[in-house]
Amino acid sequence: MAADNVARRIISAAERLTKISTGRPGRQAGTYEKLVPRLPYVLVYEINESTVSILRVIHTARDWP
């Protein structure tokens, strides 16, 4: 049940990016990052024309570039 709740919140955050893609510039060139509200996850995404592509979902405890 807890995993379903986390998955729903991540999906909801990703769906909101299709309406308005707010986020900070990413650590990799051409990407953006958005924190998932009230969860320790970051969505890494890119925008191509009218498409938002989620590249990674990363836990904030991970050591990543």
C-alpha cells in the first residue's frame, strides 16, 4: 500500500510537468530537475518540442552527478 502511494505521487508530479514544466536546470546539460512534493525523490526530465520526457526518478540519498 505504501509503495502504491509513493508511485501515485511520483506519477502525479510527472503529469503536472505536462501542464507547466517548472523546475530548475539539471546537473546534466539539457535536463531539468523537479522535486516530488513531500517525498525524497527528484524527477530528471528534458523538454523536446512539446514533449516532456522523464529520464530518471532518483532518491535524494543517492550520490549522483
